[in-house]
Amino acid sequence: MKTAHLDTFVHDNLPPIELQPDFIFELPELEFPDKMNCAVEILDMAISKGYGDRICIQCDRLTWTYQDLLDRANQMANVLKKELHLKPGNRVLLRSANTPEMVASWFAVVKAGGIAVATMPLLRSLELIQIIDKAQISHAICEHALREELLKAQEGCHSKSLKQVSFLRSAESQLDGVNSLDMTALSHSTKFENFSSLSTDCCILAFTSGTTGVPKATIHTHRDVMSICTCWPQFVLKPEQSDVFIGSPPIAFTFGLGGLILFPMTFGASVALLEKASPKDLLIGIQKFKATVLFTAPTSYRQLALEGLIDKHSGLRKCVSAGEALPGPTRALWKQVTGIEIIDGIGTTEMLHIFISANELEAIPGATGRVVKGYKACILDDNGNQLPAGEIGHLAVKGPTGCRYLNDERQAKYIKNGWNVTGDAYLMDENGYFHYQSRTDDMIISSGYNIAGPEIETCILSHPSVTECAVVGEPDDARGAIVKAFVILKANISANDSTTKSIQDHVKAQLAPYKYPRKIEYVESLPKTETGKIQRFKLRQ
């Protein structure tokens, strides 16, 4: 496989070809040219299609047309290339809330031939260090308000690869002496010579946590991005140019990147970006921006409905759920309150976006949906054999996207005989609908976040009062699951509310706050095998 990149780090660390998945491009819509830059295909082509004067992005403080976004992305790309000396193939960490400047930065990086590595704003320095070292990040673009943890990570990373750190601010919040990319960009040309990428060149490294807590970087190409823009939105969502998208997932989630940026722009629609996206914030945004398409997790749908924040006069016409299994009661409650059938779907970071789903007319209670056109899916047993309808096994998928980890031995676990094995237990019924059963590994999925138990265990064990611990997911009606810790305390330490709060605060200070254990049970011993391995299945029981 060739690359047009000058910095070939990602290309050199692709998994061996025998460990890569089978890719299928059976649809004529998936026949892409050998040379293609997805940022150009989505943003520059929007102007060619006549979308230039259409509203593209709105937020509380500004509104940009498609032409506005293109101008700012080109100006930023000029700064990256001419002042920050970005080379094609360099990895650029993006750290920001969902803002127009974040979107312009993403397009600027990809237009210039860089590889965008978007990170969630909640991540702490220890987590950022792992990402910087794993991906050998050379540049970072960070919202000024989030600079503290990034600068700590830059100082603490082992690779010392991160040399260029730039900040983002809105024009209203200029600060003297701050290297502001968005303000510097205003002095640059709105024209930019886009990098001529190969369609198989990497443009995104999307990080996902494994059960070991060590992050995995998933490699995605320009072809992958255009594939997800072609399949699920065209055949399931079916948006219209008049739609206004809104949602809660961070752009750093591939669910958010697709649902709030790539998909609306592919179809000439617009998006309303929210820097904060609690259910109440979502409601305000839906009303203010007259949103018609909502992307959020089942937890938010349930809260909006239960708290009486939404009704049949919201103006919404399509609602999409992903990130975790959609409980049947939540689907029924939402339809009762709003009259709208939720479009459910399952996607993974490894596959980039949704590959099993059903539109609102074909959705049935208890099922995620059918395989999306362009993909294939089946259920495998433990030996990799396909199971008949009605039997529970491992969900396996093939399509135009697939898992390629950056230099990671866990590649061999995810790919089996060309299939992407997602780690989810499913069954497929006689009508081809896939029904979620559970996770097959130790991943805890809470409110749409993937949380690795061992990472939290390591953090809890660093608390001075703790001797031993184990972390599992406990089913929860509101969040799908919550993090629960079983803890053995040191002698003379009392198992009380004060100790619980101390441990919880300790985790919040070290890791992203959503990872903290909402429940802690103090025990005298943990169930183990003869070889000393903790039997977490017994704790889950």
C-alpha cells in the first residue's frame, strides 16, 4: 500500500495485511477515486453544489455559512502549513468543546494533509499523555480554557514529540500574549492549495479504550470518511437540506463527528453546536435553533421525556440514538411523549460509524435494526462459525470500513477471518433484525461512554486507603450501566461516606469525571481463581 504522506509514521505502523479486515465495496456509490481528500469532498464541494450562502454552523455567538467555514478552514490551513510547518502525515491533537472553531480546525488539518486526533474535553493530562505518546503527536490545537491539562501532558509525555501548541479563542475573548490560531488565521488568505491525498491515506486517528485501559488508536482513511457519509445517512437517516442537526456527543466521538459535522454537511443541511449539552441545554438549543434532527444517547432521551422537557410540538422530526443499547422502555416513553420513533443504531470506533440500524418506519422494539446497506453482518460462535437465527453469539461485521489499530497486538483479537468482531453479544432473528444482549468483554458502557474497568482499578489502587479493588458495570435504568467498585480498605480505615467520597474525588482528579465509581461496596475479599485472577463475573452476579 502506498502513501502520499511525507511523515509516514501511521503508514509504517499499520497492522500486517493478514490481520486487516476484508473490505467490501459492492455499491457503485462506494467506487472512489485513487486520489481524494475527504475535507475537500465535503466542504469545498459544498460550494460547488451551490451551498455557499446556506447556513452551515450556528451557535450562541455566531452563524457561519458554508463559505464562511471554508474561508476560515483555508486560513487555518495556511497557518498550519506556512507558520507551524505541518507536514502531510503529521498528527494534530484537537482539544475543544463543540465549537465552530473546532470544526474549522478539523477541516484545516485534513485539507493540509494532517491527521486529526480529536480528544474529549474531559480528558486529564495522564490520559492525554497516553494519546500523545501512542500517536507521536507533533501539533496540538486547544481551546484556551482547556490548556492546563494539555500543557501538563506536553511536559509529562515521554516521546517529547509535541512541539507546536496553538490555542483557539473566539474573537470576543482576545487575550494578550496568547498564540491564538483562529486570530492569527485572519491575516492569511482564504485560498488554500489542498493536499492531494490518496483515498487510502489516514486522515483520522480515533482513540478508544480497551479493557486493559491502554488506549487503542483506530486508523481511518479519506475513503472511510466518505464511505460513512454514503451508507447510513443515505439509506437510513435520509436527511433534507432544510434540516437543522443538534446533539450531545463530542466531535471527538466518531458518533458526534458523523452526526454533527460530516452528515449534515454532506447533504447541505446545517448544525447547531452546543458547548454544553445536558438535557436542559439540548431543549434550549432545540427551541432556539429550531432543530429537526437530534443525536444523543438513550440517557438523554429518557431524561428529556421523564422530566417533561419535551413534547410533540418540539419541531423535531428525526431522533437518532447510539453509543449504547437503547432500552425498550426508553424507546416507548419517547414515542409516547413526542410521537417520534427513535432511529437506533450500533457503530464502533473501529468501524467509524453505524453499521446496523433501522429507520423510524422499520424499527421494532427490542432490536437495534438490520445491517446497513453496504455492510454485511452475522453472528459467530466461539470458534468463528456462523450461527443460525435465534442463537446468541459474537457480532461480526464487514463493509467499506474496518478495524486497523495503530501498532497494537489487540488487532488479532478484533479481526477473525476477515470479520470485525465488535465485542458485543447479539442474536439475529428470522427477519434479519439484530438484538443486543450484552458486551462480551469487561467494557462498561455508561451514558454512551466506553469505560475500561482496569483503568479505574489502577487509579483507585493509588488511593492511600485502598488495598485491593475490582471494578465492574452494574445495570442502571438511567445510564445503561454505572461503574461500581468493590474495595478492600487498609487496616484501621473506616468504610464510611467520607472514605467513599475521598475515593470518588481521587478518581475524578486523575481521570475524566464520567469514569468515577458511582457505587463503592466495601468487602473483605475478592473472588479469585487458583492463579490469583479476579473473577469479575462473580462480582457482576
